[in-house]
Amino acid sequence: SSGINAEYGRRCARRCLTESPTRMRVSPNHERTIVDQLFEIGAIQVMVSTRQLAWGSPIAGHLVIIMDTQYYDGKEHRYVDYPITDMLQMVGRANRPLHDQNGVCVVMCQ
């Protein structure tokens, strides 16, 4: 169970689009939970995420697009390859065994 139904999800999504975040008074953790639930029920169909959120978010999708295999390290002033564990975690998000027979992951590199 997603915790919220589809109609509530649609109302919540409309409210998020029309009201400013300061008026809504939603904490970042609660906001992330709402977004995860809206994605799960289909009220949000596309989610853009950082590699760190791939570890903390419980959601999965049919299609995952990884935009590169490197990130910019500001302290080192250079691009660094993602650890293989991060890549596997992001690829693993293309897995919805209750909804699809297979998942798709596209890795886009320079």
C-alpha cells in the first residue's frame, strides 16, 4: 500500500504546483516522502534524482536513465568515476517485479 490514494495524490500534486513551499510549511523529509508516494501511485511520472537519493529512496521505475558515470568533485577540481556500488544501486532502480517483467536502464556517457 502506498499510504495515499490516487485522488489525494492528484490534489496534493496540484497544491504543490500552485502554492509556494513556504506557504505549505512542509519539511524536506516529509516533502520527499510525499514525492515518493506520488511517484508510486503514478501521479508523478518522471523523477529526477541525485545518486545519493538512489540509496535513500524506496522507489523504482520501469526506465532509469543515468546521465553520466562521473561526478564533479569540487574539492579535487576534477571529475571522478562513480563507485561501482553507486552505479549498481542506480541500475537496480529499474526493477518493478510486481508491475513489469523487465526494467530498462540507459547509461549516457560522454
